[in-house]
Amino acid sequence: MKARRGVTGAFVLALLALILLMPFRTCAANPRVYVIPLQGQIEHGLASFIARGLREAAEARADAVIIDIDTPGGYVDAALKVRDAIISSKVRTIAYVNSRAWSAGALIAIACDDIAMKMGSSMGAAETRPKEEKYISAVRAEFEATAELRGRDPVVAGAMVDADVEIPDLIERGKILTLTATMAEDLGFAEYKVMNMDELLEQSDLSGAEVIEVEQTSAEWFARLLTNQIAAEILLTLGLVGLAVELVTPGFGIPGTVGIVSLGLFFGGRIMAGLAGWEVVVLFLVGLTLLLLEAFVIPGFGVAGILGIVSVAASFVLSYPTLGEGAAALGIAIGIAIVVVALVVFLLSRGGKKGRTPGRLVLDHTEAPEEGYLAVKTYESLAGAEGVVLTPLKPVGVVDFDGRRVEAISEGPFVMGGARVRVIRVEGNKVFVRPITDKNQED
């Protein structure tokens, strides 16, 4: 009887153990793999997307993350962000070189725990642009340090960047190393040589895994588009050109609207991509406010104007990863803006007679004396009259002479609105005034 009870108890315990272990066995049999595509140029919008994918995989306790790489390269500073995110991730990372991992893409591949190269793919060709010693030295050190961290040959990694590195029977001095799938496997630089993703999963002990594709959100896609080097330069240039043209043309119209929208997209893309914060927008608005005050309120050009220019320029430069990139982009945009504004001024300053195209931009009708027109508006009756300044005279503004508004010229200092002035002389349709002081009244 006791023996039977002992057998029954052991059976119950074994059954309970089997039930408790079933979830773990199921989990082990069905690993979860996150696949993050790294396609096209490597820029900061892409770096933010990959970092987000790695975070999601870690939060989901994924068994591995496969970074599907097909890139000709891109910005080194953006690649460094991806490299750091991969190294700090607690999830196993596998670089799947689907077609090519060139330049900055090679650094990202080397940063992963494992490298799998598809047959026909290549990795390397990471020579810097510009090809200067300080850049070559810095990038080579990043490649070598990353390779050492992952147990790969740092000399092979360095040869991808520096043409001065020579490896017997592999690469001669003066050339940059690029590895094929077979070469990488033979050197022990890549763990797997595969034909497709299924073969990669099988070789990396992830067969039957639940594969989760990480997709870009609309905001991430838009941020990538706006932070593209060419798109960002176009937006910055359109912004400066639009505002500059608006300043030299009357009213507010299409150029100003285009300028504001372009700068909004420029700053918005950089904020979404994590390249800049709202402080650059505040800095730009402060600078723009100072410039408007200088143009319409404060006479002359002084401290406010200089601070405004510095603030606006700084907001653009600080929106880029490095001061050099920002200064170069701003220089190009300013150069184009100057050319466009000069062209607009030239077109607006010419008439449209004899079928000239510029005439489409302005009215070319004139009432010249040779055409039989006579000037009838004179201000001789205002000689010695007194009036009140409606808009500041700097030196030209509007003065009210007993209900008659006339454009007048200050012959002397800047005159604020509300001041009283006296007409000192009239020359045709030009009215010259001076402010009335106590001494004037005594005279």
C-alpha cells in the first residue's frame, strides 16, 4: 500500500514538473528574432530608427536582432551612433550583409556579435572623405577598437580604412580592403556565409524562430527624408532665399511663405531625428526678432542687428552634427541666396519694354514728360508748415499736416513718431523737415 502511494506521489510530482517546464520548453523551441533593415544612406534619421528597433527587441526579450545591411555608406557620426547602440544592447546582434556593407556600413557590421555575409555581397571600402590624416586616423581607430571588442582581427578592420595598411597575400599598400563573403569567412572575420535569411537562421541556431520585422514609422521616414544631405541643403537654401526676397519686395507673399515653411521643415526634421533640440528654434526666433527690430524700430545698424545675424547663423550651424558641416551648409545656402536676391533686384529694377522678360515682374508704364504727361502734384503750399510725424523719419517717413499725409525727409537726426516737425524747404515733390525744438519756436 505504501509502495503504491509512493509511486502515485512520484507520478504527480513528475506531472507537475512537466506542466511547469512546458512554457520554457516552448519558448526555447520558438525563439524570437527582430529584423531591422538598414537600407540606403546612413544618416541620423536612420540611426534613430535602428536605435529604436534595438530598444524594442530588448524590451521584448528577443533572442537575437538581425540587422539587414545594404548600404554604400554615409555619415560617420551617424554610424557611430548605431555602433554604440549595438554595442550597448543586451540582445545578441547579427549583421546580415545582404548586398554590401561599405564605408560606414562596414563599421556597423563589425560592431555586431556575429557577421553573416550573403554570397555575392561585399564589406569594406571605408576610406574617409575628405582623405585627410586626422580623419583617417580617427576612423581607423574606431574600426580597430570595434573589431578587437568583437574578437576580430583589428589589422583587417584597419585595412578597410587606411591605404597605408599592408597585409601579405591579402592587400598591398596603397589600396583599400574590401572583403567578399568567401574572403571574410576564410579570414575568420565573418561567422557565416549564407544564401538567404532562412539559411542564416539555420546556421545561427535560430531555426523556426518567430521573425518580427521592425518597420519605420511615418515620423521616422519623414525625418530620414528631411535630414538627407541634399534635402536639408535645399530646405535651408529655400528658407534663406524666401526670406531675403521678401525683404526686397513689397508686402508679404509667396517667397516669404515658402521661406517659413522650408525653415520649419528644416528644423522639424532635425528635431525628429534627434540632431537638434528646440533650443535651436528659440535661438533662430530670437535672432529673427532682433533683425526685425533693427529694420523697423531701431535707427541705423548696431548691436541688435549684429546679434540677430549671429543668432540666426548659430541656429543653423548648431543644427548639424559638427560645426564644420554646419558652416559649409550655411555658406552654400548664403551664396545661393545672394545670387538669387541679386537676380530678383535686377529683374525688378528693369522695365519690360521691347518684349524683355523682366517686364513680366513689374509694371513698366511710365508717365514721362516726353510722352505728354505733366507733374501736377506739388507741395509748395507746405513751406513753413508744421506737422506731426506718423512713422519714424529715418530719414524718410510720413508726416501729418493738418490731415494731409505727406512723405517727408528729415534733414538732420532720426525723428521718432509723434514728434512735431516744420517744413524748411520744398523741392518739387520732396518735402524737407526738421524737428521743432524750444529754440526753433523762439526763432
